[in-house]
Amino acid sequence: MPDSITDVRAIAFGERVHHLVQQKPSRFLPWVMQGTPTPSKYKTFPRFGAFELEQISGRHPDTIMLDAEWSRRVCFKADYGGALPLDEEDDMENILSPMSEYQMAGRGAVNRKHDDVIVTAISGNANEGETGSTSVALPAAQKETTVSGLTLAKVLNGQKLMRDADLEISPENTVLALSPAALVDVLSETDNVFRSRDFNPLAPLTVGTIAQYLGMTWVVSTRLPIISGTIRGCYIWQRNAIGFCAWKLVSTSIDKRPDKNNMLQLLIKTHVGAVRVEDKLVVQLEVTE
């Protein structure tokens, strides 16, 4: 029998597109202070320092003039974007809807970029001054540098740096961002309190993660920076530590390109910026991986 029957065998095409593994929602956007966008190239976050009262003694004394310090951190706008092409012929020959899949994947790319912008603001230099011309690094006093993986002692030492500044720590306002390797550290310690039902009613070994512990919300992310060699930065911060401004959080447009035979183009853009507003609200935990 001739083998030509194979030429007319039916081919079943998939009706759903499997998007390869990727982070889709933003992990850090809920944990920043969002400023109101303005039609300008940068957004300012004014700051007002603390002052102490002095004792008034005697009768009819001179008025004591107190010294109150004003300062400013500046968030600069950065533009990110790109386009995905789709020829008319591609769309005619496809039972799927490639453009809708492009849009779904594009939103995930935007959310990851927002996380990158926030992480850079947390770990990098902050812009200070009237026009943001002064660069301010995260002070060494805000860094827990014990050489080790993530341990209970390291987390508690990081919290101490915040409490030394009279900060209240609560899971509604304080986040610990840690890497997957750091999560393995805390879940695999022998006889540690992280996974004990006496200290954590959510049974971390059952659910495979830690949602809240030590008065903080724990967020696992793969986008935290390598500081040097095998040292990764994990961070504790308060929600109002980071100022985030979106001139336009996300914009998409689908247009025809006459110069490309009416090819459809999905253009995706985001216009955002972030700045560390107060250094004492951020603690860097240097974790060996």
C-alpha cells in the first residue's frame, strides 16, 4: 500500500497558548508610597525632620527658636517600552489570537519592570536636593553584613536597626523581600522557630512559604540584586520608605505599519520612577547564597 495516506492525516492544533514560566504580577508595587504624577520630568518628595522641645525656665524668658530641617528627595521619570510585530498573513493563518497573547505577556513584562525600578530605588543611590543633584547611598548603618545565609538572628538584627529609629513594625506596613535561596535557608534550619506551629500558625512546611512572621509580610522575589560574588541583598522596608510615581503606569496601542505591508504592531510602554525617601526605613540584609 502506498504511504501517501500520511499526507492527509488530520493535525490537531492547540486552542490555548501556554505562556512560559515568568513572573506576572508585580510583587513590590503594593509596598511603596505612590506619588501623584505631574506634567514634569521629575517628582519631588518633601521631607521634614524631627525636633526636640527645650525646657523653659524663669519668668518672661526669650522665645526659644527651634531648628527644624527640611529636605527633598527626587524621583526622575524613566521611559520603558517596546513593540511586538504581527503580519496580517500570520493572523490569517492562525486559529489562535496572537495579539491578545502579546497583550497578556506585555502586562507581565511591565509589572516586572516596575519591580526592577523599585528594587533599584531601595538598594541604589537616592537623588536629594532641590533638583535631585546630590546622590545619597544607603548608609552602612542600615546594612546587616554578618556573613551567613538568612537566619533568625540576621532578621532580628535587621529589625533592631529599624526599632532603634523608633519605628513600629507591623505586617500591614513592613515587608521583608527575600530570595528563593534565602527562603530555603529559613525553612531548612534544624529546630528553627520559623516552621514551628508554636510560632507560626500557617505551617510553612505545608504551604511551602512564609506569609507573615516577626510582624512583617514576607515576599519572595527572584529580582533582588547580587551585591558581590555570592552575596545577595534581601531587604526590610516600610511602605513609605519608597516613593513611586507613574506618569503613565502602562499604555498599549495596536497600529498598522504602512511601511511594513500594514503589519500590526503592539506598542507597550510604561513611564515610571522611584526613589528611596528615607534611609532609616530600609535595611539591607546581606545573604550568602
